[in-house]
Amino acid sequence: MTLSKSPSGAGLALLLLCAANFLDAMDVSTIGVALPAIQAELGMEATSLQWAVSAYVLGYGGFLLLGGRVADVFGHRRVFLWSLAIFAAASIAGGFVNSGPTLIAARLVKGIAAAFTAPAALALLLSVFGEGTARAKALGVFSSTGAAGFVLGMVLGGAATIISWRATLVMGAPVAILTLFVAPLVLPADPKRTGPRPAFDWAGALTITPGLLLFVFGITNAAAAGWQAFATWGSLVASLALILLFLVVEARHADPMVPLGMFRRAKLRHANAIAALFQGAYVGFQFLATLYYQNVIGWSAFTTGFCFALGGVFVMFLAPRFATLAQNRGATQLMAVGVGLQAFSYIFWVTALGHVDPILLVVFSQIPLGLGYALTYPSVQVAALSDVEDDKAGLASGLLFASFQIGGGIVLAAASAVFGAAPHFGWNPYVAGIAFVALLAVAITLLAAAGPRTSAARRPTYQAAE
């Protein structure tokens, strides 16, 4: 028996799902400020140190599609609880590592667990909240916690390093464990099947999962070893071959892991494209701005992380309202306005650099950036899920989260390449890198504005899960 039938039970279910979503997103960025301390204690080389961050992204991005489909086939609550338990165990194990390889392994396992937790959590949210304003508000809160987890991860990581760098790895474990104890009492049970369980598409899983893993690895490795490295281009070529093979397999499978008809849904396709590009632009900006604040201005890791807190506050408090607005008024226009505000922020940063006090540079770039992110993130989710059936919700969520991760990797690699090449042309590398991000954001704004219109939602009715 669960409590999710009542509005209060649904609210508690939302709190638990948001907690897991916050942890998944937070772990992408929280370890970054602890890298110098990790390097000093574990003696890791610079080339292996970046994998302390990238291993999580590799596992997360590589397994998201598989995680979404497994949740749809084997049960959203079952997959959510098992993957969250593994996430908690990997968090605790990370606090006791004594070498670089064991740290990277713990981070990889944690990322894989998050790849199953995230789509299962979003699918559970859709089953708890029916169509209408209740679902829109819940999506907004869920979106805000994910975005805030990513944005505030650096702030929380900086605070945790005051105790120890190990605290950045284990600080999510208590929340995950508490969620595990309460969730079975609150989250709706997986519905009993009236017929046989669909045959799992192992051929699809064994082609798309390594395909995405190799793609994320190749993009990540490009930032460290360069595009000319065999590990980089070899991984990308192998990834392309596996993804093409996956498409052939899915076209012939009776019950495919990813029905190719999903890609014919204009709203879903457009939302995934915007998700990949706008998240990539933000990740590229955050990376280059962080380098500037620490290496040029000389700010500490905690101060640098705190610079992004202002934008995170906007996301936490405004994203739920904007999700409701997107549901009622249509998400396409809000996506365009949101990305436009982000483009304005990047342009301001580039043009004001060196002409205003650094504090003013942070404040006046973070305000439009936070507003833009708060508009875009929930609008993308509303658009992506607006015409998806509940039994495909896990898969659609996996596609969306994969777009976020893969887009972040692609744009970060491109921005890093511009940053590295800029001095050869006599350009300021920070200006060149973020100017590239700004131009991309302008293009995304035009793409968002040209997208399919999402119709306003039906009049709100509260419908809790059975």
C-alpha cells in the first residue's frame, strides 16, 4: 500500500523523487572544486584526474537509454529503488578510496546508477500526477531541483572540501538512504501486468549502450588528448558504427528498445535538440568562466563555486512557475525567450570582460543566465513529454537526459578547442571561447523559436496515482 493517492502523499512522493534528481545532477559538478586536493592526496596525474569527473558523465550518459527502457519493462519503482541503493553504496565507497583507479571506478558505478534512477524518477512523477496543472507544477519542481543540483553542485562541493575532499563523494549518501527507507511507503507500486512481459531487446541494448559509451568517451577524451588521438577518433568511429547498427536492429525488432517512431514525434525531436544545445552552451560557459575566475582573478574554489549560486536561486524558485506557464501557454515560446536570455548573458560577459569590476561581471551575467535557465529547462521537459504515453515515459525521459549529457560533452569539447586555439591567432582565449558559446546560443534561440507549437494544456484536474 502507498500514500500517493492523497495530495499530501503525492507531495511527499514528489519530495523523494526531487531529492534523487538533485543528487544525480549535483554529482556532475560537485567534485570539480575538490580536484586539487584529490590530486595531492592520491597522486593522480592531470590526464587521469579529469576522469574523476568524466567517469560519472560517461556512466550517466552511456546508460541513460538503457535505464529508461529497463524502467519501462521491469517497473519504474523497482528500478528506482535498486538503482538508488547502488548510488548510495557507490557514494559511501567513494569516501574510502585510496587510489586514482578506485576513485574513477566508484564514480563510474555512481554514474551508471544515476542513469537508471533519473528516467525512472521522472516516469514515476508522471504516474503520480495526472494531466493538468498538478503535473505541470510537479514537473516544474522536479526540473528546478535537477537544474539547481547541477548549478549549486560547485557551491556545495566547495563547502564540503572545508571538511575533506572525501566529503564531496559521500555527502549524498544520507539523503539517498533516507529516500530508500521512505520511498516504498509513498511511491506507487508498479502495476501488475495482465499479459506476458514484453521481450527485452537485448540486441538493441548491446548496440546502443556501448555506442553511447564510446561516443561520450570520445568527446570527453578529446578535451584531454585532442581530436587527433587514436582513442578519440577511434571511439567516435566505433560509436557511429554501433549506432547505425542499432538503428538497423530496431527497425527489424518486433518490440524494439527504442521504437523508431519516437523520432518522428516533432515535439520530442525538437525538445531533445534544444536540450542538447542549450545545456552544452551552459556547460561550456561554466567551464571557461570557472577557469577565468580561478586562474586569472585568483578566486578560491569556494568563491568560484559561489559565483554560480545566484543563477541557481533563480532556477530553484522560478522553474516551477515557468513549468506551469509552459503547460498552459505553450513551451516553444518560453524556450526561445529562455535561450535568448542566456545568449544575452554570454554576450554581456564577453563584451564587459575587463571593463567592469569582476563582481559586477558575475552579478549581471548570472541574473539573465539564471532566468533563462529557469525558463528553458522545464519548458524543454514539458515539450518533450507532451505527447508521450505513460508506458513510454521512461524511454522518453532517458532520451531527454541523454541529450543533456551528450550535448554538454560536445559543446564543451568544441569550446575547449576554441579556447586552446585562440592564442595562436592572438585572441584572448576566454573571450574567444565564450564568444563561441554566445554565437551558439543565438543560433539555438532561432531554432527554438522555429519549433513546433505546443498547445495549451486542458483545464487542470488533480489526478493522483492509483
